[in-house]
Amino acid sequence: MTFTAAPALSGSVAVPGDKSISHRSLMLSALAVGESRVEGLLEGEDVLATAAAMRAMGADIERDADGIWHIHGVGVGGLLQPETALGMGNSGTSTRLLMGLLASHDLTATFTGDASLSKRPMARVTEPLARMGASFTTSPGDRLPLTMRGACPAVPLDYRLPVASAQVKSAILLAGLNTPGITRVVEPIPTRDHSERMLRGFGAELDVEVEADGTRIITLVGEAELKPQQIVVPGDPSSAAFPMVAALLVPGSQVTIANVGLNKTRAGLIDLLREMGGSIEVINPREVGGEPVGDLAVTASALKGVEPDPARAPSMIDEYPVAFIAAALAQGRSVFRGLEELRVKESDRIATMAAGLRAIGVTVEELEDGIIIEGSGGAPLAGGGPIATKLDHRIAMSFAVAGLVSRDGVMIDDMAPVATSFPTFVPLLRTLGALA
């Protein structure tokens, strides 16, 4: 698909439900005794893979005509042996969190994934879970397909995260739910805290202590009894990033993005874009289901280059690809460092973005842990393509945004992966007037 220069964007739109919260809503509801109701669930392929896996292990999960999901859980420790392999599609979150969930259950499960997911390393999760007693047979390079055997009872773990990873933290905490004793995770660099918030909301005994240097010590009492909940999933800030950056870059645009999750562990991109000169106002801030939410009023702005603190990375790790597009239109140079994690996402996002930016006329220098981008000062990008997205949904959407501010348009080689997280992406752009 080719995305071409857009007229001023205008209107009010809503993005799909938060992917991280949607995954956790299904998993924790499946471990509660009774019926949970979830409204606003992201119905992308990644989350549907989680729903299918929980059904395969005994949870009763249905969607009604009004879009409300009803989950009847089996209780902590009550998951059943799946009869077939669990197909994870493209979802790294489903895979890593479910490995944690199953690590303390007496069952065996095989995880498979698509070509992109099968290239992603799993050792960062299998290593701590093996310490808890689970065993793994993996493909070469600690990759999928892999088969795991849970341990029951599992051994409680005291673990200091070697890298900032909400997925690893969450996997250990989920394993701790059905483990006798205290599971403890030390997090030197804070990452998204949806797991902690939701575990407490479902009734788990969980405590977070923050030390003077910002280190978070999370303790969870095992053999928990979870209570069913009614959950309203806020809009995904990672999905909101694309119309937000588009509205800042396309001259004359004024766009409102409704009901966006504003958890401080996820709001790094908003802070960054404001530092670059972007006009982003939070309207009607409120709290929904324990999560801060607001509407974002975004006005086209002249941006300037920036060199953000690498410590910001966990709060916007999934938003860096579209942040690179904003930097490509800014005045001056932007330097992004501390992004080693981007090399093990759905694609090597540093290399893939660098190659794509060069293909559309942007001067870039790829670093081992980041990228340097010379901005155009607001002048349209040359355009070109096709961009090789490497089956990565965020790469595809980022270069779609670039096409809206290009001279010759930007061709994307494959938009199908966008369905994993943002199935309404193209219709949303049409609503704003970006596409004919």
C-alpha cells in the first residue's frame, strides 16, 4: 500500500484498547473464580491468540454482541493440559507471559509462532522460570517452537532483572501466583506496571517498595485467590502514537484522540514530543479501572531535534519507530541511545528503521544501541519504497505516517501485520482525511 501527502488532518478518533492490559485482562480473568467482564478489549490478532490459549486450557471466554467479553475462570492452579500446541502468531507478549503463567502448573505445553516471532529469543524468560522449576526444550538459539514442562509446586524466586523488561517481570510474577511462599522481583529501571496494578485489582497480595535510587522491589505472596473483575480497557498509547505524530507533522492539523491510557510508565513519547515542541494537551484527565486516562488534543507543530535520556527508553520502547519519523521532520539532529532492546523486537527495529529512512531520503547513522537522524526542518520527505517492514506492525505504521508528509509517497511492502495490534489503522486515517 502507498501512503501519499495528506491535507490537514482533523477530527476526533479513538484507538483500540491497550494491548498490554488486554492480554493481562484475559489471563488474570481466566485464573479468577467466577465471571469477569472486559469492555474495550483490543480485538487484534495478538490478543485473540491469548484468548485462544486460555480457552485451550479450560477458561470459558465469549464475546457478546455489544463487544463485552465474558470470562469464566478456573482458579489459580486450575489450568488444564492443552490438547494441541498453543499458536502465538506474532505475539511475544502472549508467549512470554503465558510461559510464566504455566511455569507453576503441572502441565506440558508447546508454543509455536509465525516467522517473525520464531526469530525472537526466549532465554530472558526461560532462564528465571527454570530456576523456579520449569523445564524447557527450545529450538536453536532459545527460540520457538519450544516445549515447557511446568513445576508444581514451583520454587519461589528472588530475581533482579538484568535488563528492563516488563515481559520478564510479568512472567515471573504470574509464575509466582501458584507458587508457595514469596516471589520477589527487583527492578532497577522501572517498566510498565500494568501487571502490578491488575494483580492487586484481582486480589493478589502484592507490595511495591521504591528505593531512593528508583529501584522497585516487588513482592508477591503465592497461592493467591483471584476475584473476578469488571474491566474497562483504555485506548492503547502505543497505537495513539501514530495519529498523534501524524497530526503534529501534517501542516494545519488539529486532532483529538479520545480515551488514551496515560500510565506514567507508558507516557514517555508524549513527554518527548513536547520537548521537541509538539502541542499536545491532555483534556478531561480521569481514572478508569485504576489506570489514568485522558483525551489528547494535538495541533500541528514545528519540531526540533532532541537527544533524550536513555533512561526514558522503557516508558516508550514500542513508540521509538514513530518517534524516529518525527525526528526525520524536525529541525536539526536527533540522537537516540540506550535502545538495545529494539534489536530483539518483532524485527531489529534499529536496523529496519535505519534502512527504511535511508530509502525515503533521510540521512541517518545507525549505532549499536540507537540511531542518529538529521531532520528535514519540516520540509517534506522525498518518499520512495517499497519499505521492507520485516513483518513488523510498528514499522509498517511508522512509514505510513512518513508517507503523509512525503513528496512522492511511501510504499509499504506489507500492511497485513498491522492487524496484530491496530486493525482499524487505515480506516482511522481515512476518518481524519489522510487517505482518499
